[in-house]
Amino acid sequence: MPLAPLPPFEILSPTASAAPLVVASPHSGRDYTDHFLSLSRLSPAALRRSEDCFVEELLHSAPSWGAPLLHANFPRAYCDANREAWELDPSMFRGTLPDWCNTSSRKVQAGFGTIARLVGNGGPIYCRPLDFEEAERRIRTCWYPYHAALLNLIETSVAQHGLCILLDGHSMPRQGQRDSADFILGNAWGTSCAPEITATVENILTGHGYRVARNMPFAGGYVTRHYGRPRKGVHALQMEISRHLYMDEGTLERHDGFSSVQQALSRVMAELADLARHMARQT
């Protein structure tokens, strides 16, 4: 645990010729501040069950392929950057929420709004109701800066190349049976990116021996659906990585499979960078 709060996000800049590719990890932050822990009924280990552990490390080679890597430092349980800014559950708060809040989305009803009520199967996060000011502070100091940074990276790519591919990296608990998917690619049912982008990633991963599914049960969250505008030159693909491939889901520690997944994802980003350059030349 860090001794002092970290900035809300970090950006690793390209170390190679810039490609029209942006890589992001909105859920791998692990800056669990003392203030947040004091509000929670759960231990730090239990809170981490909602975290996309080590995804930014799995994607660390993005800059070497010409893509900036943006990753959040704040934990998903603290503020979820893959939701709308104001998806809030009124049952979590004292008093009435402002009318601009989205209090009825399916994610809110399930307990996983911008400020989550639950941690996966770990139960409720908070000991007592929160003040709205607590949520507002998190959203304004975490959600808005993260999305401002992401939008800037996308707009810079479009300005320079006429195009941007956004790869939004996530992880997931193992899905059911042993023959379930290792990776799930979410393209909002074909609407958030060009078909060849999804096909390229799928072909590379299957070539490495992984099982790949599309859109079920993860078709893409707020980031994919909000930023994916292929007709405007912005293509967004969500990639879910099964945690059992690279870590012990009980101890939350990396295991021997980590480097294999890292190498496969490096290949994915290299090929996406080449594809992005090719697509930019066609515009």
C-alpha cells in the first residue's frame, strides 16, 4: 500500500514511432487510501476482489509498439471509470440524490454503479450510508480526470492520424467450466469497432492456444460504448482476460502463466499498431 495518495492515473508514453492506438486499464488501480478503508466494512484483501489485478503490467509493452498506456491508480471499488459519471444507488446515501444522477440503470440495481455498493461476491462495502459529497469528490477527482486524459489521447491520435483504435483491458473471474473462454472480446455487438480489429485480436489469441469468445457475457462497458464511434474514426474494443491464466484467484498473486499472457498481449498490441497504421493510410 502506498504511503500517500497517488495521482488518479498514469500515462506511459510511446517509446517507438507513434501508432493510432491507445491502450487503457481503468480497473487495475490499487491505491486503497486510509480514508477509503475507514469507510469500508471489508478488509483490503476483500476489496481487491473487484480489482482487475495486474492488467496494466500485462499491457506494459504498449509504449514499445507506439501506443500510450493509460491506467487508473484509484481502485474500481472506490470509483468505477467504466460507468457513467453519475450512476449512483440512492440506497447507499443519506438524503436525496440530485436529479441528474442515473439511479435506475441495471448496473446500479445490481450494486455496481460508479460508486459500487458491493464487491463481487464479497458483499456490501460500506458500514453506513455515505454523504453525496463523498461520491461527488471521488467522481470529480478520479472519474473526470481519467476520462479527460483518455479523451485527450484519443483526440490526439485522430488529429495526427485520422483514426484511433482503443484497446480497453480488463480481467474477469474464471467463467464456469474448464472449457470456458480465456478471453472475451466486447465490441458492443459489432458496433464499437471495425470487424477486422476484433478478428485480428481473436486470431492472435487463438493462435497462442487460448479460447476466445465475443460479447457474452461482456459486450463492453461505458468506455467501449461511449468512445467507440467507427464512423468518426474511433474504434473501441474491450478485452477481458481470465484471471486464472496469470494469477492465483485466491491469493491474488501472479503465477507462472503471467509471462505467457504478457507475451501474447504484446503480440496483440504489435499487430493492432500495424493494423491501425494501415487503416489510417486508407482514410
